[in-house]
Amino acid sequence: MNIEFLKHSVDYGVIALLLFMSFIAVMFFIERLFFYRKLDVNKYKNKKQLDVALTKNLTFIGTIASNSPYIGLLGTVLAIMLTFMTMSEGDIVATKIMSSLALALKATAVGLVVAIISMVFYNILSRYAEVLESRYENQEI
């Protein structure tokens, strides 16, 4: 198998996975926003039921936010390892090495972007949930 093909497969595979993860985070964010806007806190019998409803899918967004940098870093490490394998075969062309390393670093950059966006989504939704829980508690008094 051609190492160059393997390098591109690893890089673009990791980037595709990260883009898929960001798509999931965006979809859950939009779903939660619609849910929060339509939510009637009075229909819940206790705070625990409300809390379960409010935090549904927040774990997925938080997991994406915390793990996407690691997935990007994994893509970078694998691509750098493949670059070193290419160099060990005697195929040492500086421009080829630099382009391979630049492509490898793109995976980390995409992972960081996905993490930042997902963390912003998570924080917005967490705050929204806190406000709704507070409304519920104030109505019980």
C-alpha cells in the first residue's frame, strides 16, 4: 500500500470524523434550543424530572467538546509517524515533508475548532437550563 495514500486517508479520515462530530454538536444544539423555547416548566412534577429533560443531549455536546482535540491530535501523530516512515525509505524531499507535516497539523487545528464551538454550545445550553430550573424553583415557592 502506498504510504502517501495512507497519510491522506488518515488525515482526511480524522478531519471527516471531526466534521461529523461538529455536525452532531450543531444538531443537538439546535434541538435543545427549540426544546428550551417550547418548554413549560409547570408540566413537570418535580425538579429531578425537569433536570433530566433539560440536560438530555448535553452530555454528547460536552463529550464532543472534550474529546475532539484528542482526536485531532491522534490524526496529527499518525500523520507524522507516516511522514517519518516516508523519510526512512529514503524519499527525503523537503517540500514533500513540509506539506505532509502541514496537513498533519490541520487535524489538530480542526479538532480545536470543533472543541471550541462545542464548548460554547455546551455553556450556552447549560446556562439556559440553569435559568429554566431557577424559574421552576421560583414557581414552587
